[in-house]
Amino acid sequence: MKKIKYYYNTHTLRYDKLETPLRVRLLQLFGFIAASIVTGLIIVSIAFHYIDSPKEKLLRQENSDMKENYTVMQERVKQLELQMDELESRDNNVYRSIFESQPVPDSARVKDMEAKKEVKLVQSMGEDELVKSMSGQLNNLSLRLAYQSKSYGDIEDMVKHKEKLLSAIPAMQPVSNKNLTRVASGYGYRIDPVFKDRRLHEGLDFTAPIGTPIYATADGVVKDAGFNTGGFGNRVVINHGYGYETLYGHMYKIKAKVGETVKRGEVIGYVGNSGKSTGSHCHYEVHRNGVPVDPIYYFYNDLTAAQFDRIVKLAAASNQSLD
């Protein structure tokens, strides 16, 4: 039963029934509702800030596990990269040097594989930074592994063709020189016989009578055979493959023909005095990867250690060249 409230009316000096106006009741109701909503929001805010929901707890645990797994994977990737660096170093500095092959640039290991699209990028795993970072590292490692595999395949081919490689490396003198008396001028800066100034002499001069046979110093294919207006006169250039070429200048007569395959020790021409020459001789050059190198280090097939030491001293003499 609802209680009836009374109040003492001082004007009538009696107790009257207390009646609350509708407007006041509505204001009281709205006030109660508003206070309840504000209190509820405060409670919910505090709860969400300090107390995790079951879903949030699960997400936090998954995030923690992901970070731990990422750390482990990051360490594993670093170990693999170190192993990859070691393999690439051995490839360039050991295996390829054995076979007289140029080292593979790091840029080529990646660019070649990207050009061939042998390994696809794996960025479709989501936008999470950890995933993207790991994806990039694994992709780079995959590219390097794929190219390294290709490089070892090339080295395997080199092993199979080692005998062919050895026969393609210049390994003897271009003219008969048993007494080691025919080296007139060596590789390096020498006095030019015509211009009388110091110029780089990119080969060795072997003096010999006109008509003395000139031999191919390694197996190869004749690249050029004819008169050269650059000063070599009648010359022969042989491409031996594997980056090696040899040049024989100032011939009296050329025997080899362009495109012909020649063997080491085969006669390709005869000593002469053609071109810019001040005496009958054979000017001999060895080029490796397009760069002239000292031919004195390519006579190991027909010289003893003592003979090599002697010819090195003869070639080192600072004298005037014959061309």
C-alpha cells in the first residue's frame, strides 16, 4: 500500500496531503536516468581500462606469442644469413679462383633472380609490420639461395671442363727460347723506339730471325689474322675462352686464318718486322677479361723454377722496346 504524505500548511493551520506536480516528477525521473547512465559509463570505462575481456586476453596472449616467435625467427634468419655469407665468400674467393673465374657481384645474385622472377614476393600475408619485415628478409634470403644454387651449378660445369680450361690458359712462350736469350723487352713502361718517350709496353718482345715459327700458346679460336694499322703490322689474335686472349704482332707471314681452331704449340705465323717495329721480333700479349697482363707469368709449361727466375729478371730490365 502506497504511503500518503502530509505537510503542515501554515496558512490554513492544518495538515494537507502532499502532492508532487507532474513536471517535478518528470524532472526527477530524467535526473535519475541521467545519473544512472553516467554512473554506468564510468563503471564500464574503468572496467574496460583495467580489466581485459576474454577476447582481449586471448588477443594479448596471441600478440605475446607472435613477438616471441618473431624473435626466434629473427635469430634463425640471422644465422642463415651468416651461413649464406660464408657460402658466397667461399664461392668467390675459393671455388671460382681455382677455375680462374670472375667472382659474382652481390648485386647480380639478387638482380638476376628478380629479372627471371624465379622467386615471388610474399607480401600477401597481411599488413602487420612484423609479418612484412619477416617476409622481406625471407624473400631476400630466398633470392640469394636460389642464385647461389645456380652459381654452384656453374662451378660444377667448370669442374667437368677443368681439362678444357687448363688447355685454354696460355702456358708457353710463343717462340722457341730454350736458352732464354730472346727476351728483348718486358711488360711495363719502356722507352718507345720511335717516339723516344716512356710508354706502357703491354707485352713481351722476343727477338728472332725473320721466318722463325710463332706458336699458339694455348688452345683457342683465331679472332683476327691480318695487317693491323695500329702498329702491330701482321698480327694474330686468338680467343681462348674463359676470358683469355693472346696477341702476336709484327709477323713476316701469317699462317692462321680467322675462325680457325688452333691447339697449343701449333704454328700460327712467322717472325717478321712489319708495322711499327725496329727489328725482327714477335710482340706477344696476354689479355685477361679484356685487360693486358704480364705474359711472364704464363710460361709455366716450358720453364723450370730457375729458368723462370732468370727470365723474370731479363724481362724486368728497363730498356727500350722494339715496337
